[in-house]
Amino acid sequence: MGSAQKSSDLKTWTKRSRPGRPEGIGDNSSERILDAAELVFAETGYAGASLRNVASKAAVTQALINYYFGSKYGLYEAVFIRRGRSISDDRMTRLEELKKRKQPVTVNDVVRAFLAPTIALRAVPGGRTFLRLQARLHTEPAEISYKLRNEAYDASTRAYVEYFKEICPQLSDKDINWRVALMVGAYMYAFSDTHRLEQLAPNVCNPNDSEEIFEQITAFVTAGLLAPPVHPV
């Protein structure tokens, strides 16, 4: 039997061996499940979420969730990676554009490129829900959070660290890694709708204004990155 025939037979066997889809599946069922799960995980965290609750919000059966995602963790992973990888890809695209620019690139430019894909989510349906889910990720068990965070963001974050090293030669590796980590912590808090500013400074700060948030955090992070070295090179 030729290799092409073997490959065809294997595909046919795999397709036939897969459990049949539950009845009543709409074309957008998987997206409805992801949207519902995003909301549930953002509200309750991983431990507090149940597939029953997700199924109810998505108006599907638990069997259909298991068909698409295999398990609760499989669903959580799909929810997080769906937007997380998009953020990371956008960051890399923006970074490559900066590297190709003829005029000098400033720290402010790089900070904006890093933060822009995330702040843009606030204008996307479900985007704010994801930002709350993302902020919760750091309170999830390490066996869940580390894997997903690394899968979604590790490559792009490391690329920005390396570029900051290039344009901030006065800073040590330790200083840059600390400051990038603090940038991540600051934007997660600022973008996740904690409503703290509404209590601290009512009628002064508007945390619902994405442009105001973006400008304030960009200025704050840029100043932090440009602060005098703590560990001189």
C-alpha cells in the first residue's frame, strides 16, 4: 500500500472514530460557549466556575462543551488563548514596525506599542470581560496560570525586554526586567475595571475613558523605565 493511500486511510479512520457531534449544533456554538465561559471565569475564577453554568449561559448542553473543548481546563485554555495570543501577535507586529522606522524610537513609543493592543480590547465586545479574567489569572494555581501566561505572552514580552535593553543601554538587565514586570502589573490593574478611582477621585478621574487611561499609564510607565538605574551597568 502506498504512503498516500495510508495517509488517506488514517484520516478516514480518525474522522470515523471521533465521537459524533451532539445534535442541535449551530454554526456559532463554539464562539457562544467561549463568550459565556469568558464571563463565568472572569466572575468566579477557575475554581468557582462550572460547566453547568457555562452551558446555561451559552444555551447549550454540557456534552457540547465537552465535544468542543474536552474538559473545564480545555475550555479555560481556549478562552484565554483566544484573546491572549491576538494581543501578543499585535504587540510583535507593532514592535517590528518600530524597528523598521527611520526616525529614532523613544521609550514612550515602545511602551505605547506594548500597551495599545490591550487597551483596544476595551472597545471590543467581551474585551473588558477578558481583561478582568486576565487580571484574575495571577491568583489562579501555578499549574494553570504559568502555562497559559507563558503560552500567550512569553515570546512577545521577552522581545520587548530585549528591545528595551537596546534603547536603554544605561539600565542593567535586572532593572529592565523589573520595570517591564511592573509595567505589566500596572496595566492589568488599570485596565481591569476595579472602579477604585471612582471612589478615590470621583468627578476627577474617568476610568471609563480609554484614552485617559492610556495616556496616564503610558506617562507613568515611561517615567518609570527612564528612572535612574538602581543597578548601574
